[in-house]
Amino acid sequence: MNLIDNIKHQGKRKRLIQELKDMGIESSAVLNAMLKVPRHYFLDSSFEDFAYQNKAFPIATEQTISHPYTVAFQTEMLNIKKDEKVLEIGTGSGYQTAVLFHLGAEVHSIERQHILYDKTKLLLNQMRINASLYYGDGFEGLTDKAPFDKIIITAGTPSVPQHLFDQLIIGGSMIIPLGMENQIMTLIIKTSKNQYKKIEFDNFNESHFRFVPMLKSKR
């Protein structure tokens, strides 16, 4: 793949970042990370002219790349610090993965669709994004890599997956769209081994929070 990021792309990306600021994204770290990631790399060439619109687009295996606002919002709510260990459930196109990398996180990401896993791994390698990708069941997490400081889930689930909660450090946080039909973006803060504090963001640009359901691996 010929990765070209020209002045036109960069100008569109700057306008997108300003749009996200206008929509309420305040974290300069998140905005700067997103400014570094050429979103058009993650879309089929037929969508390249629309890559910097604040819209979701289809990618392989009936999945989507999320709205930039959704990526910014979820990332901002996690308040990721440099060198924190972050587990991403649903690698997808790899766009969110790249943003996490540019925030300085140690990124571990799971994808259940093998075609998407292969495609995204190749792209991120070409971009020199140093993230650890895994093909597997997101519900199971990565027990051998736990615990994690932060967990980001990019698919809708009816409840907090217990295996993932167990892999979160006490004091760590998880951002997750809870629900299947009507999803509410929710921040889970682990306060003890078996307890957590829940913060719901049901009034925040809810039209952007629509995710495919989180499914078990086909393996």
C-alpha cells in the first residue's frame, strides 16, 4: 500500500480537529494524537475524499470505522497517560489503535475477524505503529497480559464483561457502549476487586454512539 499524506490531507485533518474542538473535545493530548493519524489510510480508496468528515464508514467484514468524534470522546474519557497498558477490544480498521499509540500507551488489541486482523496488522506495520495485535475472542481479554490500566471497548454489549473487568487494575477504568439497541456510553471505574463506579454519558451527541454488537469469536 502506498501511504501518501499530502498537504491536502493534512489541511482536511486540521479542519476535522477544529470541528472536534467545537463539539466539546478538550484534551489537547487526544486532539494532537488524532492530528498525527492519517484517517484516509484506514478507508477503502473510494472513501478517501470523505475520510475527514465526522462520519462512520464501512470497512471489511461488515464492520465500520467509528465517527472521529466517537474515537475522540472514548479516548478523552479514559484519560490515558504515557506508558499505561491499554487493552482495546475490537481492533477494526486500526484507527483507534493508532490514536492510542500516539498517546504513548502500550497498546494490546483484539480482533475477532481474521480477514480484518490480517489487513489491519499489515497496515499498522507499514505505518510503524508499535501495537500488539491478537486474533481472538474479545470477551476473554488477554489474561496473560493483564492487568491493564485502561480498557476500551468498541462494540456494544448488554453488560460489563466479567473477564475484562477482572483484568482491570483497581483504580483503572473501562469505556464501553452498554446496550444492544439503545447504547449508552459508559465509563466504569474499578474501585475494588468486585465493585465499580459507573458514569453514563447518555446525553452526549448520542447519534454518534452506535456500535456493532460485541460477538464471540468464530473459532
